Amino acid sequence: MTTLESEFLLKIEKHKGIIFKISKMYMDNREDQEDLFQEITFQVWKAFSSFKGESEFSTWLYRVALNTAIVFLKSEKRRSFIDNVEVSNFKIEQEDYNHEKEEKLQKMYEAIQQLNPIDKAFIFYYLEDFSGKDIAQQMGISEGNVRVKMNRAKNKLKDILSNP
């Protein structure tokens, strides 16, 4: 295994929770979540050599993962058939949550899945406790626009949760 591959695996292992959360937010069944998890991991690997370290790895990962999820969701072909031997050797296990926590989160994820892809991204950043400035930088919009879009996304989520 090369140094680049080792570094990649260490970073992915450390931050796999980000990928797991995004997969759960954008896909509603376990098989699609696993497919998206794999697709994000593959896209991160493809782009990894372009990561220059000008930001935190997690910040860069959020951007790649969310963009991949949005594209994956929009594509008619949801499954990625990867023939790349190098990537198939990367076995990354998803985090295991306890049953009680999973049940509580499931209701939230089901509500989030009813949002459009952009609102999902705003909710994800909110749940990850990103600042308005950080969200603005990630999304390429002004902080004022972040506040407006964030409030709209949160209100949509509240409506969904209060009207099951």
C-alpha cells in the first residue's frame, strides 16, 4: 500500500461519520445508503490527490460528499459499478449506532429525506454546528442568504415533523 493510500484510509476512517450521516440524509433505504457511502468514498479517493491542505480535511470532505450526494440523488442510475481494483480494496465499515439511538435518529432522517437536496445540505450543516460564515463559504453564497435559506429549511423540517 502506498503512502497516499495509507493517508487516505486514515483520514476516511477518522471522518467516516460525515459520510455515514450524509448517506442517511440523502437515501431512505439501507441498500441505497450503502451505495451512496461507497460512491462518496470513491469520489473522495478520486479527488484526494487534489486536496492541498488549504482547509481542514473535514471541510473539504463535506464539500465533496454533499456534491456527490446531490449528483447521486439526481442521477437516474443510482448504483455505481466500480471496477477499480485499488478502490475495491478499501474496506470501510460504517459506524454502528445502538438500537435506541437509531430509532430516534430514524424519525429525523425520514423527515430530512422529504426536503429537497439543497435544504438537506443546509440542515446537515446546521446539525454539524457550522457557523453561518462557514456555510456561506461552503455553499458559495452570502451569510445573509445563508440565514434566510437556513430558516426556510428549518421551518420546512419543523412542518414535516409536526405533520406526520
